Amino acid sequence: MENNYQLALVAYTEEYFNESTRWLNDPELKRLTNTPEEPVADRRRWFEQLGTMADYKIWGGSCNGIPIAACGIKNIRADEGELWGYIGEKKYWSSGFGTWGLMALEQEAMKLGLKRLYLKVLCENYKAINLYFKLGYRIERIADQHGYLMTKAITPTAQ
């Protein structure tokens, strides 16, 4: 990844919602993220409820101010949460942005006091699995007929 990129986790705004809707209509991304078909009205209701969901944190990912990704921590319970994310703009795939994004999410998880993170990944998503291994995640078990449950212990930062 080039050093002149300015990467940031930002508020998941209407702009990110619209971009995510477009990104998740891409057949390849839809397959890799195991995203089901969902009516736009249902997605809109979900977006409008985000501020009320205590167990769900979401961010947009930007590169030089341009929306390129969406990510978050869901199912937050006690000291653990489930990571999820995707880079929607394919030109940024395999450029180091996934590593940066996952590390940024881990920092956010530590701020929340989480001690364990988990994620689900399709068995065929080799690039993602390799990234997760590189950053210390381990396969805990097969999550379902299509994927793995991977976990990592983290140490929360002092507040």
C-alpha cells in the first residue's frame, strides 16, 4: 500500500448506505460476504434503526475521503463481538486496505472493552482467511456448511 493514502473509519452516513447497497449488488461481493437478497425497504429500516442498536457498531471506510468500504462489530455481548466488513470498491482489493481496516476495527473493539473477537468467513474466501491468519485469528470450528468461525483474543486499552 502506498504511503500517500489517508485511510479512516468514518460515520456510516446515508452516502455509505447508498454505496453499500450498490456494492452488495455486485454478484462477486454478494457471494464472498454471503449476503442474502433483501428488499430495499428492509435495508432502509435497518439503516434508520442503527442509532438505537446498542449491540451494533458500524463505520464507513474511506480512502482520501472517498467511500471504499463498510465494516463493524455486531452481536456485542459482555466482552466479545463479531467483526464484519468488506471493501466495496474492487480497485482497492489486495492493496493492504483489508489489513488496515481489520486493525482499525480491533482498536475500536479494545475501546469498547472487548476481549474476544470472532468472525465468520466462507471456506472459499482464501484471501480473507489468509488475512485473518496473518493478524492472529484462528479457526475455532466450522460455523455452517459454508464457512468457518474464527476467533482472536485481544487486550483492551486503558480508558
